[in-house]
Amino acid sequence: MDQTIARLRAHKSNIERYRRLLTTKLTEVERIYLETRLSEEQSALEAVAMLEHAGLFSARS
């Protein structure tokens, strides 16, 4: 559980950092890179959350 929380926090932190960077002046290549990383982090966050949610339900059964 602690490891999952740490992973969720890391992904959220990365998402916030990428969003902040996207508000700055960037080249097109930098913007594409950050948008890609942001999308990957959001997907990873959702996957971890979904696995944790599924684990909680199976632990209760």
C-alpha cells in the first residue's frame, strides 16, 4: 500500500511538473516531448489507481 501511494504521488508530481513546463516558452519539439510524457504519466497514474482499486475490492472479498 505504501509503495502504491508513493507511485501515485510520483506520477502526480510529474504531471504537475509537465503541465507547469507546458505553460513556458518552448520549441515545438520540446512541446511535443512534454505532451507525450504528460500523456504517459497520466496513463500510468490511471493504471496504478485502477490496479489499487481492483486490489482493494479483492482484498475485501
